Amino acid sequence: MHPTVSELYSQLRLPVICSPMFIVSGPELVIAQCANGVVGSMPSLNARPQEQLSPWLTQIETALADLRAREPDRIIAPYAINLIIHTSNDRVDSDLEVCAQHKVPIIITSLSAPHRVVDAAHNWGGKVFHDITTVRHAEKALEGGVDGLILVTAGAGGHAGTTNPMALVGEIRRFYDGPLILSGAISRGDDIAAARAMGADFAYIGTRFIASTEANAVEGYKQTIVDSGSKDILYTPFFTGIPGNYLKPSIAAAGLDPDNLPTVDKSSANFGSSRKKAWKDIWGAGQGVGNIESVQPVADIVAQMESEYRASLQRIGSDHFSRQEALL
């Protein structure tokens, strides 16, 4: 097993990395996720102004260190910071410098080649996991020396790909045996087990944690997650220039017709400090919303996922094959 996988497994209660969500993920959510044994993460861009990033990282590190001191036997996961390395993000260099000062354990990169971030993170002992949506993106990321791949497949929240997760995992596993993190409509423990069965090492979960008490999301957003199903998710590049999944009710509430949005292209993408705040009123979510029934504390969400995950493993490992054998 790849060393990074072994290291992470030993620090986790569940094989889960929580995805960084624009606006929604903040120190409170990250701390709660890590404190309950899953990797918590947030985009560096959530710290505004930029000078807020270092105090936020200190807040996370202090809270987790205090918890480790009080409960030395508790499983506490490391945290991760997402750097959007798109050319329009004018904060990449300054945010990377802050991450270096804090020796952030895991950097999640997205939307461009991660080469220079990889070199910097490895200098302080950090690991870099990179978002990909295609086989070619995976190959380019591996050429850049990343420590793991995050497969953002069809049905994932935010800037998702269009490839079926089973197809993409299988194709990438043909040439890569390192850490693989799978994203795409994962909101239950059963889904985590399915991801592992397909060949992924970790599940990448975002939308389920929007409907948590610690998430920095307005109550209307959280309730819309609970009330929605997969039919309420729209895949469109309209809001950022890059295709993503969004909640139709939020689009309608903003006075737009989700079924008749204009066409845009990638040239309109903007992740700089002057970009439009589309995520504030137009809410991102994945197709797994139909399996989210309530807003809960992170501790309860993780506990429920763990129970479902263990039940799923037991069912697959024994009950299914016992039934099959009885039919032979």
C-alpha cells in the first residue's frame, strides 16, 4: 500500500476527506470534521481579506492541538487547504506562502497544473492531492509529482466532471496505484463502501456537510439541501465559466430560469479577488442531495456514516455471498 494511504488510514475514523466548499467551509466546520476523525478542508479563498488566512489556520491548529492534549486516545484527522491555481486567482502566491509558514499537512489543488505547488509543499513535508475530471488531467497531475488524485466525477457538487465514477476509477487504476479519492454524489456510509469497492482509497464528501450545524451556510441553503433531490441539480458553466452542479431552487430564487440559461465558455472564468460572488446566492450541491434528510452536527453525521459504512461492509462481505451460494 502506498505510504500516504497507510499514514492517512491510521489517522482516520472513516476513509473520508471532506471537500473544501467556497464560503461554506470555515474553521468551525474544519475543526469539527477533523475532531470527528475525517479530514476537514477549506478553500484558502474563504479567508477574506487574505490576511485572515493565517489566523484561521492558527485557530484550527490550536483547537486540534488542545483536543489531542485533552483526549490523547481520540482519533483526530489532519486538515487540508484548497488552493485554486487558476490563472485568474491573484492570491495563489500569497496563500501558498501562508500555507508554507503553517506547514499545512495536505494541500488540495484544482483548476490548473499543480507543479509549483507540489515543489513548495514537499519542501515543508506536505502532501498534494489534485482535482481531476479526465484521464488526461490525471496524467498531467502525476507528471507534476502530486501525492494523490481526487476524481471529481459526474454528480459531484461544484465544478464536477461528466464521467461515470466506475469508468474513471477503472481507467485510472490501469496506470496508477497511488492514493485515489473519489467524489460524486457520496452522502451515505454505503456510498463510502461502494467507493472503496470500486478501487478508491477515500471518499470525497462535500454536500452532506453543507447540511451541518457547523457549516457557514445560511439556513435557507441548508434546508434546500434537505428538501431537494437529484432532479433539482443543474449542471451549467453559466455562473463561473466552468461547468458545475447547482441547486435549481436557488437559481430560480435569483430571478433566473434554470432551464433557459445563456451559454458561456471558459474564457469567462474568474477566481480572482474581483470575481462575482455567484456562490453566495447561487448554491452549489451534488446529486446526492436526495439522501440527505436533516441538518445535523458533524459528530452525528460522521457517526451515522460510520454505522452505515460498517453495516454495508458486513452486508457485502457475508450476507450477499451467502444468498448467492444458496441459489447455486
